[in-house]
Amino acid sequence: MLIAIACTGTLLTGCTETETIEPPAQPANRILTYTVVNTPDPVHGAVNDNDSTITVYLPYYYYLSLMQTELTVSEGATVTPDSGTTLDDLVRVIKGDTVIRYTVTDTKGKKKTYTLHVETQQPALEIDEITTDAAAPKEFASSYLYQEKYEVYTAVPITGKNLFKNIGNQTQVTVTFINEQGTEISAVDVNVYSTTSITAILPFHWQMAPGLYRVRVECYSHTITIKNPIRIKSPQ
Amino acid sequence: MSTPITSPNVWAIRLILAATVIMAACSDDDPDPEAEEPEPDIEVTSGVYTVVNLPADSTANSINNATPLYYSLEDNKIIPASQKQTANWDIAFLGIYNSSIAPNNGKGQFSPGYGGPGKGGLYLVKYDDIDKQYYDTPGKPLTKLPERALFDEAFTRTTTVPVTDDKFITARYIDLDHFNSGTDGWAYYDFYGQMYPDRPSSEKGHICYAMPRPIIVRTAKGNYAKVILYSMYKGAPTDPDRSHKAGFITLKFAIQKNGTKNLNITETPK
């Protein structure tokens, strides 16, 4: 008897009309996927519709200098820059010096713009002062020709942390000397011995006038200009 | 940048293009000589291609590494260095006088393509019976100059990929033969001019002699090709000396575009 009453109750409940609520339609101007394709394995970016960003976690140890990407968008929508566009000078993008934005336009002309962020998680670069006493800049003679025919190079030792060794037949570290007028001259060469020790080869004396120079070290997407200058003097 | 030389038919097309350019340059009402149309790419199909005087770093010296040259076998053209971390090139010529040959491999630490998508590799093929015709002992001077016919014989004899993929070089180079290393190479480097004791070392010292050893190339995209290098001197002299300009590579290659390891390719595409 009790079971019969329960069944009746269930049947009555089953006859109650239910209302189906459709989920709100997705905007038709979305980036659906974003993939870096010029890496050993594809790297997928995270697309965030709420804050209109694309975040790519790109391993720093790939040392990518350019990025080829493929992206998909909502059906019928178009995107600028288009899928397949190569991003040159990627380091500037990583540093934030160049901002890349993708604009998606749906079939009705409504636009949505996403901003690209590339995170490499490169370990923080540290460079030790070459001149420890600012009042007494450390001195180096510029490179010269011995007997006007034998090249004699001066190496400036630089120490720090998280410098990269040579990868892919190319050093990943560059060193620039900046005089008091702001004129820059690159080291002739940089020898990377370890992640804590490099030497920068000075230019010849006719390329580099005597005086005080600050030293800037760049390692992939990180740059440090050390505080105290060094003094370049003429060779004997 | 244009390809130096490809097949004879391509030459003909280029001559026509060159003539067109010259004629345009002679025109008085040339509106904008800077607005030259870039040379259209010509599709490279499976076949044999010859590349003469490929311009590498002709200003290189014996102290510093030369500026690398990146070459696509898939497209038979030079690729700009800015694209080294792409799958657009297949072999690079780098190091002293561009004498080392590198694959495009994104996982090979010493490949210029490190970090990129390249899946390439290299494998040096040696035939003992061919080697014996000009060479006795690894690291010692050649007993004679290998004839050009031996290069073509070695190239033709290579009809398939003779090893499994794990035997390919991906993280280092194919260098000069037993020079600063214990490895077999693509050319013998006569540092002192020992092969020619009757001639001054100023003429025959520091000369690189190519050897008839094909190189199997797995391209960045995963196809297979075979390459034979004839010379790294301008004009590909059979008996080079110091009067010949270094930094000009002459080679022949055959590429298989269908993904198989069949390198029994003899036809030059029309």
C-alpha cells in the first residue's frame, strides 16, 4: 500500500513541466587556440577571454629569436595578424618593448582584441660590478696591433649568474660598452666559459677612444647595465 | 636571395628573367628601378639538382668562424640566417671557411636550428673500395686526388638510406676528415701541403680536398636526400691551390619528396 502511494507521487512529480534554459551564446569573435609551431614540440598558448590575453609559456632554453604561430578563431571570423604570421624579433616581444595584439572580427563586424604575453621564465641575470670602488674605475687597455701587424686583444673578465653557454653554434651573450656621451660600441667577441664567467674582447684603440665606459650585458631576454664604469686607456 | 644555379631549365628561365631585368634597366622611362619583382619560387620536386658556386662566406679567414650559410634542399635555395629556428633550411655550412656541415635539428644542442622545429640529421656514407682508390690511412695525406668520376659513382651507388634514423648525426657536424677530431669527414684538409712536397706551402698549404663520400640528409621536414660535395672553391677546380677563392660550394643533391628512403633517383626535373 505504501509503495503504491510512493509510485503515484513519483508519477505526479514526473508530469511537472520543466523549463530548459539555453546557455548564453558564445561571442563569435574569439580566439579558440593559439599554438607556437617552430619549437621541437608545439607549445600551446593559454587564451583568456575574460581579460583578452594570450599567454605563451615558452621555455627560455629554446632561445627562440622568432616565433611562428597558428591560431584558430570562431567560425566565420577573421583575425589580424593572420594565422601563420611570423613574429620577428621575439626578444623585444618577451621584454615588452614590442606589443603584439590580435584583433578578431566576427561576421557582423564586431571586434575583440587580445594581447600576447610571452613568458620564458628565464632565470634572473646577475652581473657583478667590475669596478668595485666607483672612485677608482678599473682600467683596461684597448686592443692593438703589435708591430702594426699582430693583433693583440684585451679581454675584460665579467662574472655573474645565469649567463648562458654557447648554444646552436652561437653565443647567447652580447656585451656593449657605452661612453659618457652615450655612444655604444660592441665587444669584438664574447667568450662564455660557464654560467658565471665570460670575457668580453675590447675593440682596437682606433675604434674605442680612451675614457669611462659603462658595460651592458645582454643574455637572451635579460639585460643589465652595471653601475660603475670602467676606464679604457690607450695601449702602451 | 637567389639560388646560384639549379637545373639547366631553371638556368634558361633565369637567363630570360635576367635579360628582362637588363632590358628594363636600359629603358629611359623606367618608373622605379627599385621596385623589381622578387624572383618567383620554383617548386622543387623529387630529382637530382646541381648547385654551383653557392656563395658562402668568401671573406672568411683561418682564425674566426665564417658566417654560416643555410640551405634548403626542399626548396633549392639559400635561407636567411634570421630563419635558422624554422624548418625552412636543411643543411648549414659553418665553422672555419664554412667547412663544417650541420643538420637542422631543434633538439640538437649544437645544431644552429636548436630550439626550432627541425627534425633533420646527417649521415656520412663511405665506400671502402672507392676510398682505397685515393686514400690509405685516416688522417694521412691522400695518395692521389680523387677523380670526379668517383664522386658521381659514390652518389649513384647510394640508392637508399643505409642506416636507421638513430644513426643520424643530430647534435654535431660533419667536419673535415680527422682534423681536430677522430671522425671521418667529407674532405681532407692538407694543412702543410704534404700532398705536394715539391710545391711551396704558400701554394698548396691549407687546401681542402673534397672526398667522394655522399652525405645522407634527413631534411628539417623529415624527407630524405643525398648530397655529394665537389668543392669549396670558386669554380670547383679539380686540383685547387691558394689562388682559388674559398667560400664557394659546389654540390649535387637528390631529394625524395614522397617521404620514403628511396634515393634511387636519376632524373633532373624538367
